[in-house]
Amino acid sequence: MRNLILILILAIFLALDTAAQQEISGTILDKKGNPVEYANIYMEGSYEGTTSDSTGHFILLTGLSGRQLLVTSFIGYERYAVEIMLNGRDTALSIVLREQVSEINEVAITAGVFGAGDRKKSATLSSFDIATTASAMGDVFGAFATMPGSQKVGEEGKLFVRGGDSHETKTFMDGMWVQSPYLSKMPDVPTRGRFSPILFSETLFSTGGYSAEYGGALSSIVDLTTNGLETEDKASVSLMTVGTMASLARRWENASLAMTGMYCDNTLQHILFRPNMDWIRDPLMGDGMVMYRQRIGESGLLKSFCSYNYGSMEMWYDHIEQGTLDRIGMNTHAVCANSTYTGTMGEKWLVRSGAAYSLDRENMRYNGNPVINTNTSLQAKMVLTRPLSEKFKLRMGGDVIHERYDQLVEMEGTYQFNLMDEQPSMFLESEITLSRKIALRLGARSSYSSLMDELTLSPRISAALKTGTFSQISMAWGNFRQKPGNEYLQFAPSLSSEKAAHYILNFQYRRQRRIFRIEAYAKTYDQLVRFSAPYSPDPDDYDNKGYGYAAGLDVFWRDRETLEGLDYWISYSFLDSERNYRNFREKAIPSFSSAHNLSVVCKYFLRNLDTFTGISYSFASGRPFDDRNSDAFMDGKTRPYHDISLSITYLTRLFHRNCVIHMNVTNLFGFRNVFGYRYSGTPGEDGLYSSRAVTPATGRQAILLLMISL
């Protein structure tokens, strides 16, 4: 629940108590003196911002103080930034934007890409959008689950994209691979992401066809870019129905330090809303984060991040397949750390380098028997970029990942499994602008795995054609590879990497504050892992003879212009997917795939009431399951999924401090969703297999939070 608290830091800066705020006003014009409407005006490094009206005029109320950077941006114009001193006096500005010819009519490759940020012209969502989507409850991956291409898999809580399993989506932070982006989970209990969306200024969510810089993912990638320097000293304390949290930030001239600490306990939540799981020990979590940032020279920036997470829980699990009631307990420890540097090398090279370390340890007790899984990884990476001309840019780089996996099982004997893998890789990519209407990106990635003794080469191509002032067509093709999971490699290390080929065609129309996207895609899978029985210790029971496909259509519409204060988006996905992999006896639709997915997200700011409201609706058609009482394979179908979630944020002042009161409710109307069915391993006296429905761990969640800025 940490993320749900942290999002309120964003809302604090929206408080509109004019008695405590300073007014910045002005007019945005172009060089010809014409007003620039819908330009973005915001304070760098914060979420205080506004837009200009039809006359180019704007008013920005701010509670910040001291030296701040005011930024103005709009598609087709150069970014304008001015340093101002906030000392309690109102400020009036006259801003003139210069047209950026290279962007106003320039084509940009958008196939498979949903950018999120506050400055990029290709952004589909802002960081604030991600943090305030009602159904997401402050989870980055929950917000992207409202984007087209995502599947609703409620018992997992992870990101499933375009017919791909959750492990086929990889997460990166500042370009560095994140080994475990999710919190550890129990059977049939959904998890959430480890990190808060307010840590990030920009987010790249690619549903396919992504850059050659990224590897090890069959379906999609999420790249999270952390914020720059803190803008000012600040501190806050938060109280919520599931715990408490405190944060502190300090800013110096060329450096900043931010720290947060959190404790979360679900006991009260389970008293108020009876869970569907039989908990022996309610889940609790402790979390701490430190981020240091240092400006180096004129263009260099060093970022160092470290987080630690502890979790503990225990439950009775109805293991109907074996006909037992199992006691499962888990204690988890996770460390994620990375340090990155961006700057210039010489006059023409841009360098981005970094190192990352991850440790994830799950200490599980299964009916009193310990099962301990430990994953560690080390990564070093460097990327070099050089513009050779205005129309040709070259990118190259490489990384080395060291992975170690250890498992200890004490169950009718002691079993130990150990894996180590060295994975060096390199990529080369060129971005070519043939004209203002045509752009190309050509690249290839090569990787090696010491464990599998395998060298791979993956070519990739993207292109875009501008069809009008506000519209364009993009396409992408590429080969992608991912090594099998450790649960397979520990028994059969000679397996080969799994393969996928992506084919994407995209049309996008963007004008002012409306955007429409429609994208068709097809994916073919090859060399998927197959086995005769799960967890078979015989290496000969595993092979790479699996295959499959996924094809579909994604549609996205967003409108922030029709009604003042109202912002909404609608996303729809159609998916046709089948696989013959794992222990499937024939090609079939996998259990995590639903043919139709729909999300409607609406947000409205009641300025007179200082209240921000959000509501979201999610729908997914039935998912397949294998009905053991039927001779056919995977012919069962769950009922459709529905969810309506609501959030209300009230901005006020208590004890002469900015304060936020926030309530978030999921599954407001108590829909009885079913995610699938599990069947007993043996038939009853009537010859039929008994079943148990997989339902949400909690039918409804409601969180109340109070946050005070110190």
C-alpha cells in the first residue's frame, strides 16, 4: 500500500488555498505574436502545473518557495525554461515560444509504444495519470493495465500483454534491468509493483517491437526513468487504515537526497472487509528507500537508488488438486539498488552507464517444510549515442548480467539446486530521418548465455510515415528472445531460449489534447518450453518444441478538451491467441488470455471544492480453463470480469499545513468475479472431479488516508 500513500505527495501540490499560495500568471505567444493555446506550464520536478487558454493566458498557483524552474512546452515548439524566485509576491510573465521546425511536422515512430511523462511530445499518459487511476491504487503496472494490449488477470496482479505471460514482460529502471519488479505473492493472491509512480518522471510501456537496447523479453517492456534533483526541502507524514509512512527530502545546490519509510499491516483491512482467503497471519510489510542525485559538471547527472523490502504472511490453502489443506507461510527480503550516470563524452558523444544489484529471498514453509529461493543479479551497462548528422543518429552499447539462483527444499529429504549464468550482450541501432515524413530505425541485438551455451542474434526494424499534420502510420518488426525460467533450467540447463516475432501496424492521430490510436499486431512463438509433468526432475522430460501465436487489434482514445476539468480515456483490445507449450496436450488458448478487454477511466477536478475525483470501469470477457469433467481440453469459460473503482481526494489545510484526505474503493458494486477453476486430482464416487472457483482474495478494498506536509 506504500504507493497509495506516495501518490498523495502529488496531490499536495494541487492544493488551492490562495491564502498560502503565490500566483504566477502570464501569456504564451509565438514569434508572430499569436497566442499559443493549451501550452503546458509547470514547475520542474513537481506536479504543479496548468495550461494556457485560447488567448494564451495562464494562471498558476503554487505553494513552493525559493528558487524554482518554470517550464513551458508545447508540441512543435522549443522547450522554454526560466528560473524564478518565489518569495510570496505574485509574478507576471510574458513568454515567447520559438517554433521547432524539426518537431512540428516531424514523424515519430510510435508502433507498440505508450510513453508516459510530462515533457515528451509522444506521451500518452502523464506521471500523475499513472498515480491517480482509481483501479490501479497507486500501482504503475495497475495503471498500464488500463492500456490497450493488457489482459485482466486478477489473481496475479501482474502485467500480461498481448497473449504473453507475465514473465514475458521485463521491467527496467533508468535503463537497468529490475530482477523482481513485483512484491512476492501467495497462491491466488494478487501482488503489485514494488515502486511508487512518483519516483519516475517518464515511463515507457512498449507492447511490442521495442528498441534493440532491450533484451530478454518475449512480449513487452516497461522502462521507468527516475526523477532528477529534488526541487526543495520537504517532509511529510501519512496515516492510513493499513499503516503509516514518513518521507524526507533535502536539496542542495547541485545535489539532493530523498528518503521514505513505511509500515503496512492488513489486519484492519481484513476486519473491515472479510477476505476470501483463510489467513493465519495477515500480510504485513516494511519498506525503506533512499535516492541520492548529484549534478556533475555542466551536463552530467549521477543517480543512486536503493530500496529494501520485507514481507511476512501465512495462510491455509485449499490444495484441491491434492485433496489437502496446506499451511503456507512466507518471509521475504528484497534489495534493489542501482547507480546510473548520464552525460557527455567529448563534444559529440552522449554516454549513459550504470550498475545494478538485486537480491530476492523467499523463505517459505510448506506444511512446516522449508523451501528457500534466493535470486541475485549484478549488471553493468553502457550506452553511447552520437548524432552523425541532423538526419542520422547512431546508438550502440552493451551490458553484462551475472545471475545466480539457489533453491533449498527439505521435504522427505534435502534437495539443493544452483544455477549461475553470465549473459553478455551488445546492440547497434541507427535512427534515420529520410524526410519530415519518413523515419526509420534499424537495429540488432546479440546475446550469449553461458548456462545454455547459446549465442543469439535478433534483428529489429521500425518505420513511420507522416500522413498529415496531425496523423501518421508506424510499423515495426523484430525477433525477440527470452531464456526459460529457472524452474525449468534447474532440471534441464541445456534448453534453448524461447523465441517470438512481432509484426505491428499503427495509426495515430493527435491534435491539441485529443489522441486516437489503432494498432493491429501479430506474434508468432517458437521454441517454447514443453514438459510431460510440472517439476519433473528428468531432463529428458523437457524440450523446446512448443509454439503458438497471438494476433489482435488495440484501440485507444483520450480526450482532455471537450469539457473543462474532465479527462477521460477509453481503451479496447481484441486478442486471438493459442499455444501448445508446457504440459498442454494440444494447441489451446492459455488460461490468462481473454478475447475482449475494455477500460474506461474518467477524472474530474472540482476546483471550487478543491476535490479530485476519479472513476474507472474494467471489463474482460471470460477466460478459458480446463474442465476435467469434459473430454475436450481447455473448453471451460469463466463469466465476464467487471470492476468499478472510485477515488476521491480532498485538498485542505490542517494545523497550518497542506493536507490531503484520500479515499480509494475498488469493486465498488461488489461484482462476484471468477478467474478460473481448480479441480481435484481424483474423481469422486459419482465419477466427477470436484472443483473450486478462483475468486478475488478480497471482494472489495477501501483505503482511507490522511497526509500532512511538514
